[in-house]
Amino acid sequence: MSVHNVIKRVTTSSLQSMKQRQEKISMLTAYDYSMARVLDEAGLDILLIGDSAANVFAGYETTLPITLDQMIYHAASVARAAKRAMVVADLPFGTYQGSVNDAYNAAVRMMKESGAHALKLEGGVEVIDNIRKIVQSGIPVCGHLGLTPQSIYQFGDFGVRAKEEAEAEKLKSDALLLQEAGCFAVVLEKIPAQLAAEVSQSLTIPTIGIGAGNGCDGQVLVVNDLLGLTKDFKPKFLRRYLDLYSDISKAASQYVDDVKSGSYPNESEQY
């Protein structure tokens, strides 16, 4: 292999450079090998194994039920496919909100068993000691503020966060705390665009937005939403690039018809 063909992996330092030169960071979720391979070859900078797998893969209403074992399985599937993209895995609810030791042990398990390159944890000051411990052990951590889906029962709904001044101020100070604790990036979810832009400018680390406007250093979406596989989910921030729900439905119906009528398989499709 010539030196020109070597694929350069996206790392925490390349993300930092992207922020400095104002190149936007592209991030999508991935949960399985086949999809991760397509996304990696398409040029995504980061593949996120979101605990949104609980919603789009398992059909749960929230992200809370997914386990560490299940997240490791999804993350390992994605890590085997990604040649260029950085692979970031969510630590699921309940694995890092307790003692520092529990958080550390969950983080180590995810890194050792999945092959992910970094972890994402929700929350600010409440989990800062645990994040600090994980980062100090050599594991890169991406923060997550704003609408943090693991706290959905506390919020009561999936609405926009930090519209009130007190919550906005807390978000700003949490973002700085995460940076000081050594996080390499922070996801900002469903907050006013103006606030997200302000936070992005106040930090030296990159911000990645979802429903947080154009002032962030990058963007993330759930791949099933972007591809139109989730037909009933229509938040304002979502841009659908395909309508796979309809396409797959048509293809499956056609297959049923072809099997029933005996036209599949035809002579050229048998041995």
C-alpha cells in the first residue's frame, strides 16, 4: 500500500484543528456494521453509537432501558466498520451517575470490549467528578448538555431546554466545567440557537449541535431520522434526506407479490 492510500483516522486533535480552522464537524449515529461502513466511506467525521439505539432499534419510548452490554454490542459492530471516522459511544443511563468507581469501571469496559475511541456522557456539574476520573485514566470524553434524554422524566417532555435565564446560565457554566475537566467536545441538544452560538464561542473545544442552530462547530443527527426510516418523528430541526420508510415498504410489498405469484425466483435466479 502506498503512503498516499493510508486513511487518516479522525482523532480528538483533528477535531480541535477543525474548530480552529472553522471547518464544520459532521457526526451521525450508527448502530450496526453495514450502516457504519456506508457512513464511514461517505466521509463522516464521527460515528456516534447513541443510546438512541433504545428508541430506533429496540422500540423503547426513552433511552433509559438500554444496558451497557447492549451498548457494547452496538459499539463493537460500528468500530469494526469504521476506518476513518472517530467512533464515540454513549455510556447508558445508570452506569456513570453513581460512584466515581462505578463510572470508571463502566467506561473501561466500554473501551476494552467495544473498540470505541471515546465516550459520551450526559450532564454537567452533577457528574463532573466522574468525568474527571474517566478523562484522567486516558479515556476521551465528549460532554452532552441541553436536552439530555436520560433525564427525560425529570424534564417531563422533549421540549427546548435553557430558554429561561437560570438554566441558560447553568448550561454556560457546565460547558466550561466540562472543558476544564478535559472533555474534547460537547454536544448541545435542543437549546436556543443564540445560546448555542455563545457557548461555542466561549469554548476552545468543539461543540456539536442537534436542534441547536448553525452556530455550533458541528452537527449530529440520528441516521434513521435523516434517512426517513422513522416516519412519525418530525421535529423542527430534522432535515430528511431520503424517505426510506416508503421505499422499503414498496420493495417489501413487491417481494410479497412476486413470491405469491410465483414470479420470484425466475429461471435466471436458480441453480
